[in-house]
Amino acid sequence: MTYGRASDDERMPGGLTVTDLVVTYPGKPPVEAVRGVSLRVGPGETVALLGPSGCGKSSLLGAVVGIVEPTSGTVAWNDQDLTWTPVHRRRFGLVFQDGQLFPHLDVARNIGFGPRMAGVSAEARAARVTELLEIVGLEGLGGRAVSELSGGQRQRVALARSLAARPRLLALDEPLSSLDADLRTRLAKDVRDILRSQGVSALLVTHDPAEAEAMAHRVLRMGDGRLL
Ligand code: ADP
Ligand code: MG
């Protein structure tokens, strides 16, 4: 793990490239949440953006996955411009702080939701769900109601659900912040190992230096809408 500048991996081909990204929310006065950020995430690399609350982390992540409209700048994957590509066509996954699981579906149906929407057969779905439960360490819990899960287990399900569609990049917005400190440390290591075993690129945002250091290959510091 290294602290470094956004250009450290310039020689690495492919992956995510964010260039001069600006997010300004309209209003009186307008809020300049992201003020010109450029960064790269290489294939299979986990990069953490570390900064205090309000510094623009979620806005930046939102623009990367396509749920926040950038004011200017570009988001690209393997040099293909995705800045205006709809969320579902980017093949990026998103994990939020509180998981946002579907409360009325059991664990297996939460994980299999994306593949089901994508028309994957019941048989192939079941096999993928079993595989993912194993990957995130929840073997045999497919039939469990999400209301019967601990906070840590919920985040494991959220991770499995976002991996189900085999995203090329996973965006994680403070994924462990709702958990107690000791659980956070353990789960951070597990999440790191899972991301690496899956070979997926990941962009993690957090205000917690320990979480950033435990999970990322590289940590970029952010403050007031900019990389520091
Ligand atoms: P972080 O995730 O680092 O806490 P955010 O990206 O959520 O930061 O917020 C950055 C700034 O943008 C803050 O001042 C916040 O109040 C503002 N902001 C975030 N979302 C919106 C929005 N939808 N409309 C207006 N202002 C927003
Ligand atoms: Mg945020």
C-alpha cells in the first residue's frame, strides 16, 4: 500500500481514467463539490480516496458510476468515454455504507437480483449465488431473511450482490462505516482479499485512514473537492 499521486500508475494500461472531473450542484450559491479531479484505477487495482465528510467523495464516486451528472470532465474505461453512458451500461457496481439490501427478499434473492433482471436462468443463478456466498464467507445462508443478519453480514451480502453481475469496477462508498471498530478492521481485510481474488478494479471512498490503508493498494487524499 502506498500513499501517492493520481499519476503513479500512468504506465499501467487500461482501467478507469477520470480526467478533470467537476461536479457543481445548482443553487444559490452553487456548491462546487468536485473541483477538477483526475485519477486512474488500473485493472485489478484498489484505490482509496480518503478525506473528511463533505469533501466531495460521494459526488466524485457518483459521477464515476453515473448517478451524478458531472459539470465537466470525463470518465473512461480502457479509453472508451463513458461520461454520458447510462449507469446500467457501464458495468460498474456500487456498494453503499448501509448496503441498501431489498428487505423483502432473502439473501439468495438479493444476490441473484441483478442476474435475474439480466435474464440469467434459474439454474445458472443458483450456481452463481452459491459461489458468491462462499466467496464472501456466508455459505448456507441463502435462505436467511436480511432482517436476521448482523451489520457485517449485510455488508457481505451487499458485496456479493454487487459482484454477481461481474462488474469491471466496484465503487464502494464508506462500505464499513456503519460497523463497530473491531468488526470494521476484520471485514476490511476480508473485503480486500475478496476484491483481489476476483481481480476486480475498485474505487473506495472513506473518511477512515485505517479502512483505506487496510483495503487499498494506493491511497489518494482528498480535501475540499480536490486531490491533495
Ligand atoms: P462526502 O461524500 O465527502 O461527504 P459529498 O460529495 O456528499 O461529500 O458532498 C460534497 C458537497 O456537496 C457537500 O457540501 C454537500 O453538502 C454537497 N452536496 C452533495 N450532494 C448534493 C446535492 N444533491 N445537491 C446539493 N449539494 C450537494
Ligand atoms: Mg459521502
